[in-house]
Amino acid sequence: MTIIAPSLLSADPGRFREEIQAMEAAGADWLHIDVMDGHFAPNLTFGPWMLEMAKKATSLPLDAHLMTSDPLKYGPVFAKAGADYVTVHIEATPHLDRCLNAIAEAGAKPGVALNPATAVSLLDSCLSLPQLFLIMGVNPGFSGQPYIPSTADKARRLRALLESRDLSPLVSVDGGVNYKNAFSLTSAGADVLVSGSVLFQEKDYKAAIGRLRAEASGIV
């Protein structure tokens, strides 16, 4: 079954705890936390203390996506703050293997993210350690951007590469995920759909998650 991970970047910051608990009650599988430093990505968002707050508010797995220029420094910090998954960008560090190992040693499952213009082939030398691969459907920075149509093809290429090595980590897509493209993404091999504004703009979170899950399954 597809994992639905609401992105807290689209939550009401004045009702952060209530939004988290509402999404959990509505049937979310994970919660996704976009961490941006204003340098690697043109926005400033959550720090580790926000993740600690989220950890206290929910029993759901927390998926921290670090869009930062120093993932070797901050990856272990977010792992120790309580993240279940910590995903870093391959574009952000020349020491990806060291970074992923540091995250694992700090207690989280390491992941690798790709920007839209980054080729799947660059992952060839680092396929065995990550437990999650994240494909960006938009350029990092802001919620609500239009989805890049080639994202599903990229997910398909990544899944084929992983299967050729007999590997089965999770494949996630973040950015522009909506009701219309959900099935194309899961058909291409995505296990996790991260969705922000599509879910949080709805008054009925349970209905929104149910619809996204149904669309992802192709049963609508």
C-alpha cells in the first residue's frame, strides 16, 4: 500500500501540534518535514527543535528531508532529534557515503534525494546504503509549485536501476504530488507520496488522504 506522507511545510504554523495530530487521526502513514537553510534551498523552515516538538505530538514515523548545504553536520542532529528517516541531497555533499553512515550511526534510516535536473545515474556508486530514495517533483524551496512532468519517468528509471542490483529501498516523490499524477507515480515505482498543499488545503483531511490513496492505487 502506498505510504502517504503529508508535508508539514503546508501546515498552519500557528497550529503545528494540532495539524500533526489531525493528520494522524485522518490516516496519514508518515509525516514529512522539509528542512531548508536559505542557502541550498531559497527558504528557511524547520530546525531540529521543531522535529522534537513533532515527535512529542505523534507516534507516526517522521521523515526529515534536509535541503541544506552541510548535511554531514545536520544529518546526525536531526537523527538524534527523533527523525526516523533523514534524507540528504546528493548535490549537497562531496562525502555522501560518510554522511549516510553518520546518519545511520545517529539512529535514523539514511536516504538520498535528487533534484529535478540531477541524473539517476549519479546514484550508481551509492545504491546499497540508503533505505530511501527521494525524487523531487519540483525544484526545492516552496510549497505549491507546479509538478515537473518528467518525474514519473525518473522514478521508473530509478526503480529499474535498484531492481537490477536486487535492492528494494523505498522510493519517494516530493513536490507537486496531487490526485491527477498519483497513479502515474506509483505505477512508475514510487512507494511514498509526499503531499503538502493538496492535503492541507482540504477541510476534511481524512477524505483528502483517502482520495489520494485511492488515486495512487488506481481504483478511482
